[in-house]
Amino acid sequence: MQKITKKIKIKNLWVGGDSPITVQSMTNTDTRDIDRTVTQILELEKVGCEIIRIAIPDEQAVASIEPILNLIHIPLIADIHFDYKLAIKSIEKGVHCVRINPGNIGGAENTKKVIDAARLNNCAIRLGINAGSLEKDLLKKYGVTADALVESAIRNIKIFEENNFENLKISIKASSVPLTIEAYRKLAQITDYPLHIGITEAGTKFSGTIRSAVGIGTLLSEGIGDTLRVSLTANPIEEVKVGWEILKSLNLRTRGVEIISCPTCGRTEIDLISLAEKVESMLSSINKHFSVAVMGCPVNGPGEAREADYGIAGGKKQGIIFKKGVVVKKVREEDLLDEFYKIILEEINE
Ligand code: SF4
């Protein structure tokens, strides 16, 4: 069960409380290149990105905020490091949230100035604690541990509470999966602020996906996490797709087509691996939620295929197409994909 946290609003989107868990990403374009950044954000919107973060390294990047805001549809977060003035300027330009780490923008004094600007402009703040930039005294006391991360979070939350600012969400990330899980578990016990979860610097598409699925999935299955970002050394579109798959696999959100496919074995008599990949890519742009089973053989295949909204069960160079548990037709292998697509399209266009 989802742990009930406080609820904050980022543009028109609620984060926390009983709100759906949202999928975020971050652009990897140069923010100063408005066209490329907007193009990437619009592509990310199409695959289900619900909140987008952009890096704001300098004044020129701040100048891109307004034009970007005018062309996108989802809430925009400015990612700030080192210079609190960039956070204030980004807030004044209309971003819906800023991500800061008080430790690297000059501590409580400068954080207060960012808080004042955020309050005035109805902007949320994400307090981002990162294992890579922990305070020196905490590192000395604990080393890079969950206790150090949590104490850093507590210390920084105090700055916001002393300034009566509650429009806050928190992340406490590390690249180690067990460390991240332990830190979030501890943090979830002591705070009610919404939590942004993820494994930072998780790695390349393959290993990062697995590490993120294990880390984020473990936390979500324990009810921890209100919004998530999968960090991959890859096109951010992959981050969003992976984020959604994690949520879908835990039945926390639904979106698009859920593909069930068998691993193939010695009984498979059609080219199922390529068929399943083609089915997945053919249906990837459909937002309507339904399930599709692509099964290799007539032994277990029809049973699974019947459970799904649509299904294919392979046979000897042929396949049976099912729709809602009923056999629709038997088709030759070479016509299977086209016939299957036709049947699904008829249905979703109804
Ligand atoms: S569904 Fe059939 S082909 Fe696929 S793994 Fe199971 S037994 Fe093998």
C-alpha cells in the first residue's frame, strides 16, 4: 500500500498523498538550444513523461525557460547546482519546481532566499540529497551510509521548516541499490513529505534498467515513492518507458499495451522472438490500455492468449488469433502480424 504523504501541486499535477505515482525524466540537450530541448520534451510527453527537468547551468539557460514553457505541456523543473541566484531567476521565469541541494548553494542563508522566491511564485522545491555530495562532517561521522544520507536530509528539511515552507519533495539518491533502498526506508519513517525516488547514475540502458527496476521496484512495492525518475546513460525516452514498465508491473498505473510473451522453447515452431518484438513496436504508440499475449505453442499458448484481451498462439508455421478469449482465426505465419494488427485496430478505432 502506498504510504500517504503530504500532497504538493506542481503546475497542474499533484505529487504525494493518494495521487498516482508520476514518471519524470530529464532532458540531455543543451538547455540553451531551445529548439532541440523543446523537441525532446515533446517526444518525451508522447511516451508518457509527466514532469520534465532541465539543467540550468548559467544565465543563458535561464533565458531559455520562458520560450520552453510556452511550447511544452508538462510541469517544468529547473535543476540548479552551486548558484542560488540561478534558482531564484528560474523561479521568476515561471518554472514549476526547482531542484536544489542547500549544501552546494551556500547553506541556510541562500536557501532561505530561494524559499522566499518560491513562496512568492507558487513554485515547489525538490530537496535533492545525493551520496556524491554529502556534508563533510557527516561523511566523517558515518561514511557514505544511509544514516549519513538521512541525517543530511533531516538537517536540510529543518531549513525549510524553519521558514514555514511545505511545498517540498525530497530525494535521497545513491548509485548503490541497497544503500538507496535503506536510505529511503529510513527517510519514509521519519518524514511525510512526498518522495522522489530513483537510483542515481544507474548505468547504461541494460544494466541501469535492471538496477532501477530492482531499486525503485523494491521501494514502490513497500509503498515508498510518490514520483520517480529512472536515470539511464541513454536517450531519456528509455527512462520514461522503463519508469512506466516498473509502475505497470506493480499494477500501480496503467498505460498503453501490456505485452505478455513466452520465453520460447523446443516446442516453438514459429519465429516468436521476432514476432513478439514486432508486435511490441507496432503497438508502442497506442495509449489505450489492453493486454496482448504472444505465445509460442499450442500447449500453454492458447491458455495464456485467452487470458489477454488479444493473443496469438503459435503452431507449425501458423498461429491462432484470439480476441477476448475467443478464437478469431487461424493464420499463416507470414500473415500473422498484419492480421493481428488489423483486428486490434478495428477494435481500438470503434
Ligand atoms: S508457451 Fe509453449 S512455446 Fe512458449 S515456452 Fe511455453 S511451452 Fe514453450
